[in-house]
Amino acid sequence: MSEWHDIAMSKTTIFIKPKEGLLLSVVRDLFTLATVALLVYVSQGSVWWTLITGIMFLIFVYAKVTSLVRKNGTTFATKEEAIAYLQRLDS
């Protein structure tokens, strides 16, 4: 690998993921919440499973809030965008 790649990779974490639209995000969150709601419904009468389902819901809410608040990373939709970013870091 080239020198700029080694230098940049030692200081920067790069995530390559496709851009997600609002509709897809809402649908994904609704599916997750519907799954949790189904688990709560099925676990009626069982304190243990209701507790586990509640903990899963709290973890979901925590992950969603932290993903909305924390925007200090740099994400790229394609590999080419990531390479261009690394090249700019080297110059």
C-alpha cells in the first residue's frame, strides 16, 4: 500500500456505507419497534421476558439517540469517495 494510505489509516476510521433515505430509516425503525411490541405482547404474564424485552427496547433507544447525536465520524457512499478523502488528508 502507498505511504499516504498507511498514514491516513493510522489516524482515521473510515466507514463506507450507502446513503440512507428518511423513508428507509423510518421503515426500519418501525419494523424494529413492531418486533419489540410483538415480544412484549407474547411475553404477557412472564416477568422475565418482559424485563428482557424492556432492556432490548432501552438499548434500541440508546443506540438511536447516540447515532443521532454523534456525528464526528466521516462516512462515504462509495470506495472512490473514501480514497479521494484520504488523498486530501495526505496533501
